[in-house]
Amino acid sequence: MQELADKWGIDEAVDKVALTDKHYAEHGKEHDRFMQSVRITCRDFKKIVFLDAGQNSRGTFARLTEQQRSRRESTTVPSSHFKIIGEWFLEAAEKLPEEEKISNQMAELTMKQREEERKTLRESQGRVGSFRREVASDCE
């Protein structure tokens, strides 16, 4: 058994995963430096999209999760791609037909109003916790 550990074991002093795990155990995760999670409801396609930021031994990332009825799919985007993906979305938004831009702006206003109503309700009820977890449980 010792031979296996010697041959295949990790050196905790230099292994990125071991160092990250040790850092998290000692200091906890640094959630305050990440953007707040976002929930986007798309009634036309009957889906919910969640955007979350996180960090692991490989670095900072964004996770895009799509929930459609009982099915969920996620993709993880490393921070090195944030800028180019953001620029692509901004350019795509500019090339939309004018009617669709207006429709999207109206939907965005409605979404912001609903979020403010939810936030006010949560605050008045003294509720704390993960917004994503609350919303996901409401939708399932």
C-alpha cells in the first residue's frame, strides 16, 4: 500500500487542488468578491436561466444553468473567456431587429419590477438564504 501512495500520491505542498482545499478550510470561500447570482425567467421558452460565479483550484468561473421543466443543463465558462463572450452578446444584442429590442426592454423592466417585489417581500419576512435555492424550489 505504501508503494502505491509513494508512486501515485500527491504532494500537498504543491498540488493546486490540495492547496485550494486547505485555503477554503482555513479561510472559507470568498463569496463577497463575486457578482451576485442572477435568475432569468424566459416565459416564451418556459425556462429559467441561472448565472453564478465561483472559484475552484483551476481559477474563477461562471456557471450558466438552464432549467426547463424537470431537466437541467449547465456549462462552465473560465474567467479567461468572460470578456470575449460578453462582447459577443453585446454585439448580438445590437444586431437584433428594432421590434425585438423594444420587446426585450419591456421584458427586462418587468423582470426588474418582479425582482424588486421579491426582494421587498423577503426583507419584510426576514428571510435569508440562497435566492437561487428559494427560486429553484418554487419552480420544481
